[in-house]
Amino acid sequence: MVKKFTYSIIGILLFLLSGSLFSGALEFHNAIADRVQHFESFPESAWLIVLGSLLISGATVLRRRRAAARPR
């Protein structure tokens, strides 16, 4: 019974602490975002480059796994 009570108190304190940290982070983000102009982090062509590199690296990993699984 005492253990459950202690865990519940610790859980409530952690919940309140995380909530206050989250609201502080949101306020900090809003203060910074008000002074900075918004822009896209990646233009459309950069997203295609990222997607292509992921596909190429995935194909390389699959090819290496297949080559390692073949008996010689």
C-alpha cells in the first residue's frame, strides 16, 4: 500500500514537471518564432534527393543481405 502511494505521488510529480517543461518549451519556441521568418526547410527537389538516397541505401542493404545468404 505504501509503495503504491509513493509511486502515485512520484508519478503525479513527474507528470506536473513534464507539463511545466513542455509549456516552457512552447513559450520559448513562440518567442523565437515571432522574430524569425518562416521558410520551408527543404525545397521540393531536396525531398526528392533525400527519398532517392534512402531508396538507394535500402537497395544496397538488401543486396548485401542476399549476397551473404547465398552459399558459395
